Amino acid sequence: MEIEKKFEELKERKEAAHMAHLYYGDPNEEFSIKLAKTLAENGADMVEFGIPFSDPIADGSTFQAACERALKNGVTPLKCIAGIRRLREDGLKAPLVVTTYYNIPYVMGVERFLSEIKRAGAQAVIVPDLPIEEATPIIEQARKLGVHVILQITPTTAKERFKKILDNSSGFIYIIGIEGVTGAREQLRKSTIKLIENVRKYADIPIMAGFGISKKEHAKAIISAGADGVIVGSAYAQIYSKNLEKPEKTLPKIARLAKQIKQGCIEGLQANSP
């Protein structure tokens, strides 16, 4: 399903979106397939499909460890693309957003990389380490191929960059709600809510907020502030990383958290209704 259609569908159902992030191949490829399906069946409207990288500078310790384990297992970008294809062949309907550090499409060739993920069944790409000033080639190529390039806004984004990001965004805008790296946190900062409210004033496409979201109450607060959805990743990885020998045993607990996050998204939207 296309991202635009998913947001339209959710709007009709009076729901906000929940995108769940995973790094493919951690602790093994079979588990990643099961994890993606479990998340999609239990409240994740979209799946953020991370390609493991040796220096994931935007990620905290949980996802750094996930990347390390996946790479040790021999996971490559081509295996990740094959994983996307397999998920589609197995019937996964949710939009898939690929997250990759720029070294990977640069080495493969931007056009080839975007073509491959599109053919496999992905709708969008996020490149956390590519600043807007250097993103024009990938944005232009992605437009030709019909792939969204999801751009990010942080609490430290300067005003002139803020406008440029909004002007070049498609699919949705990814708000990084904190100064720092990914990772589950206990408390949401007031600055996160303020940033969402500020972006909401100017954005004419959906807003998704991530980094630090780990519970239903976080999701509810994010949506209440005006976001169209939340992005959760490290909170799921923390659950299965406690049983890397038999990670499948953690899937019921992951499913429960996914349902709770989705419920927070619904309640947050209801809180906004007149």
C-alpha cells in the first residue's frame, strides 16, 4: 500500500499512525521476518526496515548492538532487499520505509539502490546521515522512480534549513523529538511537544515523531500535540535482545507493546476531537 493511501485510510478510521522500526537480520533473518509480521498484525501501520550499518551514528546503544549482531551474521544490503521482497511475497501489505546510512546507496549507486528497493516493495527511504544541503541528487532520482525521501527535523534545525526541508519533503516529515540518538526513554520532553506544534503550523503533509517513544502514554502525548503518527523501534529491540538465543519467545510481549502503542495513537487523536 502507498503511504498516502495509508494515511487516508487511517484518517477515515479516526486513527493516528504507528510505524515500527527494526534492523533486518538481528539476531537472524528468520526472526526479522517474524518480527515484521508480528508488528504489522498487532498495530503497526507501517514498518521501518533498517539496513544494518557498521557506524549507525543516529542510533543509540540498543540499535548499535542490533547492527553489530546483524553484520556479524553476514547480513548485506542485498540480503535486506531480498528480505523486503520476501515480506511482500508472504503477504505483508503495510507500507515499508527503508532506513539506510548514505554509504550504502552511494556504493551501490543511488539509482540502482532506489530501483532495487522499489522493485522489492518499499515505498520510501530515510537517510539519517544525509543533510538536506547534499540530498538533491537522491531526492531527484527518487521522484523519478516514485520513492519518497523522508526528511528529518530536529530540535536544533535552523529556520532556513527548516523551510528547505519542508519544501522538499514527501510522504511524511520525520520529527526527531530529542537532541541525541535513538533509544527508549521514560519521559517525553516538553521541547518535543513544542517542536511538533511548530512543525504542524507549516507542514502540509503528515508528521511522524520518533526517538525515545517507548510506551502508550508517550504515543498519546505525541498525537495530542498534533502529530499524525509515532515511530517506535528501540523499545521493541530491547524486548527481544533479552533472549537472543530464542527471540521468538519474546514475540507475544512485543505484540502486546505494539497494541498498547497503537491504542495510545487512537486515544491521542480522540483527545484532539471536539
